[in-house]
Amino acid sequence: MRYLLIVLGGGAGSLLRFLAGTAIMTRFGRSFPLGTLAINVTGSFLIGLLMTLFTERFQPHTNLRLLLVVGFLGGYTTFSTFEWETYAAVRDGAFWLGLANIAGSVTFGYLAVWLGALLARR
């Protein structure tokens, strides 16, 4: 049952990542990987929120953590895509764009985790 929950959560997270990333890139263009940045930041917020709720406020069944954190967020977040897009930008001569992607993802991702944890504690 645990494996099935991870597969279901991962599939749903991957589908949402694809839909959200496509929508963002269609709306804002492809010159900067804004879709990946937005997904990494929202995924960071959600893991901060969920893990704080699960460890400090509630004691949910471990299967809920497997479904939402391991499965859904594991499928939703796109860290390997982030790394590839950063590498490709630097490789193609857009060093500052690659650096902006690193700085934005790390800074805003951390702030999103912090904000999620802060909101979960209220």
C-alpha cells in the first residue's frame, strides 16, 4: 500500500508540474526558466508547510507523508531540471542568467520553506 501511495502521489505531482510549467512558460516565454523556478519555490513552500504540520502540530498516519511529501512533492519539484537549465544557460554563454536562476531558486526556495513552516506554526 505504501508503494502505491508514493506512485499515486508522484504521478499527480508530475502531472501538475508539467501543466503548471507549460502554462507559465506559455504565458511568460522561455528566455528564463520561470516555470521551473516557480515550481521549485512553491514545492519548497509546501514541504516547509507540510513537514512542520506533520512533525509539530499533527501526528498524521505515516502514509499521508508518503503520499504528499515523498510522492506528490517528489514528483512535483524539479531540482534536476533546474540544474540542467542552469548548466545549459551557462554553457550557451548566459552566465548571468544561470547565476540569477541559482540565486533565485535558492533564495526564494529557502524563503518559501521558512514561510510555509511559519504559517504551519500559527
